[in-house]
Amino acid sequence: MKSVRKAVFPVAGLGTRFLPATKAFAKELLPIVDRPLIQYAVDEAREAGIKQMIFVTGRGKVGLEDYFDIAFELETVMRGRGKSLEMLEPTRSQPGSIASVRQQEPLGLGHAVWCARDIIGDEPFAVLLPDDLMVGKPGCLAQMMQAYDKVGGNIICVQEVPREKTASYGVIAPGTADGKLTEVKGLVEKPRPEDAPSNLAVVGRYILQPEVMRILEDKETGAGGEIQLTDAMAKLIGTQPFHGLTFDGQRHDCGDKTGFVIANIALALDRHDVGPAVRAFIADIA
């Protein structure tokens, strides 16, 4: 069983839900307290042992690469003023540890993942969607890696959702359960509540075998006329081990404004530097 060393971050979206802020810079650079969304996802991948981050970008997303580069002018000024550079350490990347490819057309998540095929090669890989901010100890991907070491194959993160919201997710048909690990017998993309095989929805984290790239190569379209990653994964079921892991932690959906604001409040409350002031403010207005 090959180890998972590479992770794909699909970050080509236009971020239209956050206009006008995203007119000038990538949605993934919007901050949760004082770190951008992409930093949380990269930190989670690093904790899980990922060695190479692959950004699937689009036009106007060069800021993502700049963020993980050395800011020579900024660091020179800070040193000159006697300020510590410790806060910048997480933004530094080793040469070759971050690569990027372009998704030139918005053809779906499956297409975005497929764009990274040449860098992935014949290796298992992870996929992290930065919009899903996963908070837990250990992190979500680290928990999935533990499951991967146990059962191999393909692992997806799943979460129970209200039945009426299944049409917003990929949903699994569950098999045998072993604690937080559930065998996946089938996958359906965005089913109507009455057609959903369960209320276990796929959320933002995947460990996949390279064979999924060869399926995506056919560019079959699914829900919404897009190339769906869920449809490609479904074709691996029965040919390889396939499990869903229920994440032990909290998920914040930062793909919309409400989830983004809630994530800022939740993470701020956990901080010793800003938490007390935020808690006092909430108490005053409650």
C-alpha cells in the first residue's frame, strides 16, 4: 500500500458569493480571524504528512502562490524594526512543496482534480476543499490517514446532514459500519431527499487511488452538466476498498457568508488573544 504524499486543492472558483471582496483577490485568501482559509487547509495537510501541495487555480489566483512565497521586502522591514518573523513561518514553503496547474474552464470538481493528473502520477492522493474548514485534534485529514493505514483503498469524509439538504451534497449508500468508519456501497450526487440512500453526505476531504484519474479522463458529465468527482468515485466501488469516515470534530461551511461569519466567531472564541473580548461583546448584545 503506497503512502499518500500529495494533496490537490481545487481553488479555481471565482468566489461570486463573496463579491465585491473577491473581485480583487482569491476567496481562499479571505481570513478566518488572522489566517486565510487556504492556510488552514495546508496546515491540515502538513499535519497529516502531505509533502506536496497542488493548487488547481484559475485566472487571477496568483496571490495564492505569492502567499506561500517568501515576502523579501516585508521580512526585511520587520527585521529592521526588530519584529519577530514567527507569525510568517506557516506561510513559507520549501522549494517544490507547492505546485500549481490551471483549470482553464469551470467544468466541475472532477475536472479540477483531473487537471492535476500529471503531477499526481501513479500515486494515491488527497483532495482538500478549503471552503470546508475542519476543526479537530487531530485534524480531519490526519484522522483519515489513520483509517487509510487500517483499510487502504479510498477514504472520504462524511457527515450526517438533515434529510432535506441531501440535494446539496454527494450522499453515500452505507454498508457495514465499524465505529466511525462506514463501508461505501454506492454514491449519488445531489439526490432529492426522497431518493437519497442515506443522510451521510460527502464533505470536502478525500483520499483517492490514482485509478480515479483514468475514469475522469472520459470527461463524462453528471449533475449540473459538470464532470462530477462523485460519479468517478462511484465507479471505483466494488473494485477497491471504499469507506467513509465520520469526522470527529467540527465543520464550518465557509462557502457562503453565514458559514464564514460563524467560523470567524467560533475560532475567535477559542483564541486566548481575542476570545475574551469577543465573548464580552456577544454577552453585551445578547
